[in-house]
Amino acid sequence: MMNKIFYILVTAFSIAIMQVGCDNADELLDQYIKEGPIVYAGRINELDISSGYQRVRVRILPAEDANRAYCMLRWNTASGGQDSVKVDYIPENYDMDFEGYYTVLDMSDIEGNVLIEAWNVDTFGNRSLITDQGAFVYGESYVATLLNLPVRFSATGDVLFENRMGVVGHVISYEKNNGQFTPDIVVNADRYTLEDAKIGGRIRSKTRYLITSTDLDTLVTPDYRETIMQ
């Protein structure tokens, strides 16, 4: 008899707990559906970021959505705060070459890796799910590590440049017979013919780098390398 009474009490207690749990679940559900179901804007299909010197370029390709209005971009600053930019989906922000909307973000306070979060907002204020993409911001410290390559001379006196990975050219200025240096000359080949160069004079050179083919900026070594012309 006692076992039967104990069984009845346990069953009744379990039913009561289940009822309380269901009531709490109903209240929690009501909090989310009282204003209707959650509606999301169309998500971003592609988010591409090109590294640059103290800046990055962001390309945005949103999903097809007749109600899309703009994209929000957000990232952490060097001080530990957050910054954001709004990119409206208007013709002025669309680039046919990139086949997408784009903007250039000032990252002068950041050097190194940065993570950018992006989401769409439609004309009704609905947000999409977040998409994120990382990038690298070049700064003074990074540029200072770039190697300024030496120059050589051919038998005919032409300047010869090394061809290394990431190198896309050089900047030179050389001493002429009148003792004056030429203005800076950008050389995109591995050989350059000097004109009216002073024998035994000096040639100054810097090396230009494009670290990745998709980078926004070409980086130039900060200081000249001086070589005696032969």
C-alpha cells in the first residue's frame, strides 16, 4: 500500500513540474513571437577585402533582394573600440570592374590583421546575418622591413635590376654630367638605359613592391640606396 501511495505522489509531482516547465516555455516563446516572426534581410553573397597602406578596400556583392538598402561594415580599432561605415546600395558606390559595391576604409590607426564584419539592412529595417572577412593593413613598420634591392650595370652601362617575388619596379634618380640629379624615374622593367650619366657619379634607387596581386597599394622602400655608377 505504501509503495502505491509513493508512486501516486511521484507521478503527481512529475506532472506538476512538467506543467510549470511548459508554462515557462510558453512565456519564453511569447517574448519572441509577440511582434511576429523574425524577418532577415538578404545576406551578403561575397565580401572581398584588398589590403593597402593604412587603408583597405572592401567589395560587397549582396544577395538579390528588391528591398535591399545598405550595408554596414564594422571593425575593432587599435584603441580597443569599434568603428563602422554605412555603404548605400546606390549607383555611385557600384564599380563595373569590381562587379560589386565598394568603399575604401581609412585604417591609419591600425597596422596588421583586421577583421571586418558586414551585414545588410533592407528598406524595412530588417538586418541580415553577419558575414566577416579578415585583411592585413600595411603600415610604416611593415614597409621598413622591405629589402631595398641592389642595382648592377651591364657592359654598355645600362642599369640592371633583380627580379624577385613581389617586386614590381623601382624608383631611381641619378647624377648627370652637370652634377644635378634627375627627378625620380619609375622603372617597371629589369633594365634601364641612362642618358648623360656622370661616370663615377651616384645613382639612388628604391624598390617597389606589390605583396599580393589584389593589393590596393604599391609599397616603396622608404630610403634610397646609393650606388656608384660604372
